[in-house]
Amino acid sequence: MAASSAPKLTATLREEKGKGAARRARRAGNVPAVIYGHGSDPQHLSVPARDFAAILRANGTNAVIDLDIDGKSQLALTKQVDVHPIKSYIEHADFLIVRRGEKVTVDVLIVVEGDAQSGSVVTQDANALQVEADALSIPEQIVVSVEGAVPGTMVHASDIELPAGVTLIAAPETLVVAVHEAKTAAEPEDEAAEGEEAAEAGEGAAEAASDESAE
């Protein structure tokens, strides 16, 4: 989240725990969540599902949120979001307590843009890159351009220019994107010729088997 301020979200302390309590929270339009960090005991929360989803759409999965927990403000990083694999609603969320000016380690989504040289194929080997950034200046994504790249081009983590204040944590040699020469498809005539040869070979084998039977 590249912003100087954090979106606000109302949270309520959850006294009930367990799967049954979580299901009841979701039926009421809330997301069950846990907040922890900085040596504090974990707290079980409920946050409005619709408002939370809107924040994630606007700020990405590494959203830093100003949680209003029963009237007390607490800055928190969205550390993990569990989404139902079929129905796509948010099942659970983990929040990590952070402080202004604090550095955090996060995985940032990689987006590949541009067109490589004609006759080449681009493969993306890493979908995210682990970096360290100020809690309130986490980039939503890291863009890698392959515009005009020729076959044989390889982009490693160390080759990517990161925004100011963002430090690479992932291994520098991590392969992110590679450009390969596209394989040439077989010509139709060649395929037809191969088919005819296979057919002739089959007929020859059948005739040989017939001759042996006759003998």
C-alpha cells in the first residue's frame, strides 16, 4: 500500500472462538479475524466483510489498516487472507500489529508488461517477490517490462528496479521472467508425409504377417 495514511475499519472483539462461532460471524456479514504481534496476546476480532473486501480491492492484499477495536485505534498489516475456494468469500484474516515508521517484510505481486520480440515466448517463474518496506509505503505490485526483449533474456530478482525505500529480501538469483525462442510448428506437408509413411509401414507389417500365416 503506497500511501501516507491507512484506511479505517471498525472491528469488534470476539468472545466466542471455534468453527461454530466463525460460521455465525460470517452469517452475520462479518469476517472472523485474529490480530497479534509486538509481544501482545492474540485477540479474536470480527470485521465487516463488505468493508474489508473493499479495502483489499483498493489497496491490495498487503493492506495496512487503521482498526478501530471497540473504540481503540490500532494500525495493522493484513498478513493473511483465507478465501473460500468455490464461493470466493473471505473466510478468515490475520492482522499483524505494526507501528508508523516500522519496516515490514511482505510478498509483493509481480506483473509482467510489454511484448517481447516476435517469435519468442515469455514465461514467468515467480509470481511475487519478498521485499522489506515501510509499513505505510508497501508497493501494491512490482512491474517487470519485457518490451522488445530477445530470446535468451532472463530477469532475476536483482535486475528489478524497486521503488525508493524498498529493499529486496528474496534471493538475488531468483529467476523471475525468462524469454525463450518459440518452437516452430511442423509444416502441414511434413505432417502429411509422416502420416503416409506410418500408414505404409503399417500395411507392410500387415502383409508380412499375412504371408507368414499362409506359410
